[in-house]
Amino acid sequence: AQKVTQAQTEISVVEKEDVTLDCVYETRDTTYYLFWYKQPPSGELVFLIRRNSFDEQNEISGRYSWNFQKSTSSFNFTITASQVVDSAVYFCALSDNNAGNMLTFGGGTRLMVKP
Amino acid sequence: DAGVTQSPTHLIKTRGQQVTLRCSPKSGHDTVSWYQQALGQGPQFIFQYYEEEERQRGNFPDRFSGHQFPNYSSELNVNALLLGDSALYLCASSFRSGASTDTQYFGPGTRLTVL
């Protein structure tokens, strides 16, 4: 069985602060994929990143960076110099070979960036 | 390049009624997945369609059924609506390349309210 836990239900920061969203996952499979999606108030889930279990390199994309650590089963997401437009609910998701193409989502973290 | 589209945007039904939601995948995609997102929670996988067949199913009763058409578009049908069916229904499309997990891109969702 696969599971994704996002312990932080809500985070509030002031603009320009750095913020890290935590994601811990559980799977018995050795081949799996991890995802982050952003859900703004409009409701549409916006794809941010996909990572496979064999690639532990950290990734940076502009103000976004991701830290994948298999040893702790974590895939954390950091926003540097946060902006008001970053306010949204962020979801971490997992899919493994047993699940096929099915995504298992965490409960989400609501990020509020105040001006 | 058109993204995933869903219709209608909002829907209000009463208990016991039936509803049909529609989804058109992103250009070039051949697989459609449906998710239910209750308020304040992460999306839950309902089922996935590929080559006009249901390939995977989550933990949802038979009241939830679907269909995929030759042009890859899809419908989600829910019979005998319950109050608990009130949720945002998200459609996601992907290209089935043979890999265990392809990135899913989501539509804006249909907000269903059951009174």
C-alpha cells in the first residue's frame, strides 16, 4: 500500500521569506514516481515536477527547488523569496509499479503568502 | 495547444439523481483518469480509461461509472447521488508510453453539489 503524508496543513509567511513544504511517502516498491502539484483558488491542479525513484538529484527551477531523500522517504519542496502569487494549496503525490498510473495524494499544504 | 477541458463547471443536483461529467484530454494524450476531491482533502482516484476500457479503479462503488470515446474524451457518470458525492471532480489526461507512470495533467474540475 502506498501513502503520502503532508504534516503541515497550513503555513503562513510574509512575502520574500523562504518556505519549505514537507512530504513523506510510503511504498514497498523500488520503482516509483513522486510529484508536486499546485492548486490555486481556481481549483485546477498545476503540475510542478515529477521525480523517479532512481534519480535522487535535487532540482532547482527558478525560485523552486526540490530535495529528494530516499533514506528518509521524503520529497520536500522549497520556495525561495516567496511571492503573493505563490499562495495556493500544494499537493505531493506518489505512484508506484503496483499502482500503475494511479496517483496517491497527500492531504495538501495550504500556503498563504502575505504582502 | 489546448489543455484538459471539463464541462460543466458547476452542477447542482438533488439526492437520488444521476449526473454526467465530461472531459476532453490534452492534445496528444490517450489516457483519462478521474479523481474526486472533497473539500479540504487531497484528490482520490476513481478510475482510469485507456483504449476505451476501464484499466484501473479506486475504492469507489459501482454507482460511479465511466466511458471513453474513440476521440479519447471521457464521461464520468454517478447514479443515485448521495450528499457525500458533493465534491470537485477532476479529470486528468496523460500519454500512455508504456512506462508505469506518465505525468498527468489536470483540468479545471467540475464542482458538484448534491442537495
